[in-house]
Amino acid sequence: MPSAPAPQILIVAEGKLPSPGFEVDIAEDPRRIFPQQFDLVRRPLDGFFPQVVTPYTYSESVLFPADQAVVTVHHAEGSDEVRIQKCGRELAAYKRAVADKGDEATGFSKNLSFDEAFANAVAALPPSTTPIADGIETIVVQEIGGLFGGFFPRRDLFVRVRRTAVI
């Protein structure tokens, strides 16, 4: 019997940077607590940039327990506990990409890297249920696609995989 894939949520952050010379990222908070918390970080880029306030919108898909109603995101001004909401019409493509389909999982890459998205998808698969120790599992790519633009600007490659056991 296939188990449910690891659930994913989309964290969306909006704010202002002191210049266009920074990149924004969402990273797992290193503290070992449950449920996992996340850090919104900015890192300076190499080079010279005009000192002009630059608005940003950044989003990232992360694994998160399905039974939790709130996700905590830490940032420079403190932290926010954000209620998890269902996908609306503007996120229909995202919802289709991560739909629950048995022993399947979806991985994402903001760098449009197949290797990164495939590795994330394999990591998101539920624990193996192969009945014998030396069984072989096959992981097949079911879908590759890109999510671009939208209400929350996206630029992600996604890879959806399905695992089957060959005994």
C-alpha cells in the first residue's frame, strides 16, 4: 500500500532590501525543534550596487508536517507565526505540481537545475517499503515543468517522480 508523500508548503516573503546587491533565501532553522522553523535570510552579492531600497517577493517550497496549522519564520525584525492556508486560484499550477499521488513526490529548484529538483524529489519520497533487503527500487520521472510569474513571482523547475519496487 503506497504511503502519502511528504507534504509541502509554499512560504512567500515580501520586504525591502537596502540595495539590489543582496539575495534572499529561506533556510531551515538549525535548531532541532518540532515542527521545523525557517529563517528568512539575506546575503550580500559580490560587486558594487546603487544604494537604493529594493522591494522583493521571494517564495520557496519546503517540506512540512501536514497536521500543523502554523509555520514559524524568523527574520531580521523577529519572527512571524503564519497560518497555513489552502492554495487559491493564483497557485493552481503549484497545487497540481505537488498533488498527493501515492508513492510520488515533487522537488523544486530555483536555479532551474534538474539535478537539484530531482534530488529534492527523491528526498521527499516517503520511507521505502521494499519487502526485502536487496530489493531494487526504480524511480521514474513523471513530469518536468517550470513555474514562472504569477501573483507570487515564481521561477522554479519542478520534477515529479514515482517510486516502484523491482523484487
